[in-house]
Amino acid sequence: MEGTMPNWLQKRAALTPDRTALIFEGQSLSFKELYEEAYRAAGNLTANDIGKDQLIAVLLPNHIDTVVILYALQMLGTKTLILNTRLTSDELAWQLNDSGCGVLITDESSHEKTEKFSSLAVNPLKILTKTELDDISNHKPTILNEFNLNEVTTIMYTSGTTGNPKGVLQTYGNHWWSAIASALNLGLSEKDRWLCAVPIFHISGYSILMRSQIYGIGVVLHTGFDEAKVIEDLKEYQVSIMSVVSTMLTRITEKVSDGASFPDLRCMMLGGGPAPLPLLEKCLSKQIPVFQTYGMTETSSQFATLSPEYSLEKSGSAGKALFPNQIQIIGTDGEVCANGKEGEIVVKGPNVTPGYLNKPEITAEKIQDGWFYTGDIGYLDEAGFLYVLDRRSDLIISGGENIYPAEIEGTLLDQQGIEDAGVIGMDDEKWGQVPVAFLVKSLGSSLTIADIERFCRQKLAGYKVPKKFLFVNELPRNASRKLLRKTLREWFEEEPGTGEY
């Protein structure tokens, strides 16, 4: 990918200066005001010897100040390592050490975590707080007037569901083409507003900020997810698009009254796995348009999308590759699979990462001839719709049969009275492995293990029915709401019983 483009926020402020850019807890900034705030922050950062090509870490919550700092760093041309505020001190220190980063921007809310960094850091670490940056004024920054699309602008560590997380490199071009691919799919209006209740340290949240400045649309930013506040703001701010995962969508539909309507809402962008059919049907009845998607940190957000007209007909599908993108399914023999045959999902497109930070061997293994090997298992049907079955590493092989935990989880979620489900494999002397289910029951549910097992036997082949059912209060999920099967395995090893857990 070659070429340069004008500084996005600077260009947007020149094109539509008075259009609303950001709304946060009653405060509103136009694009002109947002650019001015980011320019001032860039001056403060420059005064602290922060500039182009430096690796700068950011550990900040969803807040208007965080948006300003992230835009400022982008305009300065730094490589910004965006850290997950939900991680422990040890996890954060590991990422800082792995990246070799020497500067961290944070705030008082992370004080307890950052206090421990000095004893955990391999390299000297300079910590700057928002307050310290605000104490500086009138320092002129050297911002980029043009962005080189090949240059890295952000780094995000992958979830680390297996092994240590890896720093995913994301270029200006990756973010640009991700935004363009989404617009070609969804369409675009100057009246659009995107509600962001997902973390902006995750690609689903950060990509909304990129779309905002590229499209010229406003963002309604929340500190976190609260379904009552979401419903209120969908109406008050005429929100047209929102990014959600299934658990968020479930809570919204449960809270929305049957007579409620959102006339401006044209897309609920659903990531993090397919929605259960009953949830899609409920959304349909409440006139909530759901676009199911498939994407990852390595693809700078969504890569394939299923539009609402196919949501029931193609239930379970993540849709088709967006316009600039390509998908293939590769079998164990290394050959492209025929439609309907499962294999590893490999993807190609201008929004795909150039690789992993300081990991040339893993980069070479994952990216071959321009194709990124996702590690996910799936297939394409005759019409080209993608079905994601599971992570390769999570595959359960029982008596020679492949079992995909996601399929069992989908079935369990169709059972009324089950709010969340996670499935792993356990060692079995006879079959090699058999499935085990961890379940969260809905409030007031009187479901028994016998009820659930009977339901599963009606819906699944016998070898797919979990051999143990464990009730838990909550499933372990990371910031992007991915299920942490590694943690489930640890739980099971500690107490492999049946029933309440």
C-alpha cells in the first residue's frame, strides 16, 4: 500500500468545522473545537519530547480527554500502544516490557497499577499523567500535514486467549481502508451518529474514532455499557449506528419496551460471534436492525458483514467479505476448500495488519503470499456467506469427530433460561476428549441439569452433548467479550465436579 493523505482530523476540521464531532456526558465538541483541543494536547506532548516514530503507551478509560490525546498522538506521528485498562499490573507490565515502550500516558484512575510498574519494568519507564500534560500551555507542536499510509500508527495486543498476547501493528492505511470498507457496506450520511459504549482501547471502539474523522460523523461516547443510558441516548442524540456484542444486545432488547422505537437507528453492528436465533427474532420484532460481523484486531475491525435481510435466512453466518476484502478457506492439505467444506479462514485486504511487533517469525508464519491465516475454522456456503465454526486451538476431537465448542454454545443459548454458555474439552480415556459446559442461568431460572441435557439431546448429535454441566455466576471474558477458554480449563482442573461451581 503506497501513498499519503492529508492529516485526517485537520482535513475534517477544514471541511466541516461546525459539525458535531463528539458528545460525552453532556459536553459537545465540533470538529473545529476537537482539532484545536488535539492540537493543544499535541503541543503539551511535544514539550515532553514526544514526537514522530516514538513508541508511546496509553492507559486511559473512555473519556473525552482520551479521545483528544489519541488524536494528538496520531497527528504527531507516534506509534501509539493502546493498553487495556482492565488488565492487571503484571499483564500491563508484560506488554510494556515486550514492546520495549519507555513512555506511558495515564491518569489517576490507574495509579494503583502504575505504582507497581517500577518493580516489574525491564526498561526505564517515564509515566505522564493527564494532569501533568495539562499543566503545560502554548507549546507549538510539529504535527504531520500528511499521513503515510504504510506507516504504523497504533499497536494493540491481541486477547491472548492462548499463550502470550502479541502486539498487532496497524497502519494509517489499515484504518483508512477499514473505514472505507464499512462505508461501502453501510452507506453514509452527514446525519449519522455512532454510539460508542465499547472500550476505545479495543479495535471496535478505536475504529469508531477513525470513522468519525474520516466520515465527518459525530460520536456519542459512553464510559462503559449501561443499557438504560444507551436507550436514552439512542433517542436523544438520534443515533444511527452502534457497535455491540451479543450480551449487550440481549440487555438492550430486554430493557426496550415493545412500543419503543428508534427511527434514526439503521444499524446495530454485532461483533464477537453470532447471535442466537431467538435474540435475532426478538430484535426483528422490536425493529432493531442487526448487522452481524466477523473481524479481529489484525483486520482493524470488521472484515465480513451480514446485513439484516439475511439475518434469519443465514442465521449463524458472519456474512460476506466487504468490498476490498477476500476470504478463502484452506484445508489441512494446504489447498483451497470447496464451498461447504470446513478449514482455516484466511483473509486478504488492505485493512489486514502488516504483522506483529518484534515478532518476525510469527509474522512470517501467519502472513503467507499476502494472505493472513486467522487460526479460525469455518466454511463458505454456495453463495459465499462465511460461517465461523471456532478457533483452531479450541477444537475438540472426540473419537475422531471434530466438535466445535461454538456450535454447542449456540445450542445452549437457544435454551430458555440460559443467559451465557462456554464449552471446553476435557480429557477422556475412551474418546480422547469430550465436551464440558459452563452455564450462567437467567435470573429466576429453575432449569436443572436434566432439563438442559434433554434439550441438548434433541438438538445435537450424541457425541456433541456435554458430559458435564457446571453452573457459574459469570463466564470469564476479556475486554472485547471473547470467552477465555483457558480460564475455564483452569477452573475445571481445580474442581472438575458437576452442578454448582
